[in-house]
Amino acid sequence: MTSNITTNKRIAIILVSILVFTMIALYSFHGMDVQIDGDHIDGVGGFFGVMLAGGIGVLAVFFALSLTGLVLAGVAVLLCVVFVVVLGSLALALLPLLFPILLVVGLFALFSRRKAV
């Protein structure tokens, strides 16, 4: 099923929505007093400065959480490898104890075969 809205209408709706959001945000920051190095910043410059700072903050949090996730995934893989190595070495250490049992099972399997008719 195709959409009834054409691409140009969709882009126009998105642009109008962004403009409306920007105007609402500008009026909501009207009473804000921002001073950087003693210079008073207000209006459009202050609004976009706050938006830029917020965007940089969001990107910093995203990259920090991504890096933390990668480190935790690496530690999980390392722990899985250590677990497999420990189980493998335990199996190799117990192999001499299992040899007589494996010998009996092998002989039983060898002699219990049915002849093909």
C-alpha cells in the first residue's frame, strides 16, 4: 500500500514542523540569561548555543555508552573463552579415569553389532 502524501509534501510538513518547534523553543528561552566570558548572549544565538551544547552532550553520552558496551562485550567474550578452557582442561584431566569406561563401551558397541542380512 503506497502513501498518499508525495515526497514534496512530506518534506514541506517536516520543515514546517521544525520551524514551529524552533519558534516555540525560542519563546520558551525568552527569560534565559546566558553569559560567556562576560558577554551577554540571548535570542537566536543563545538558543542555538544551548541546542549545540545539548547535541554535543547527547553525542558524548552516546559514545561513552557505546564504548562501555564494547568493553563489557569484550569482557564477556573473554570470560566465555576462560570458561571453555577450564572445562576443556578438566575434561582432559579426567580422561584417564574415563578410559576404562570408554574401553568397555567401545567393546560392547563392537560386539553388539547385528550382521546385515
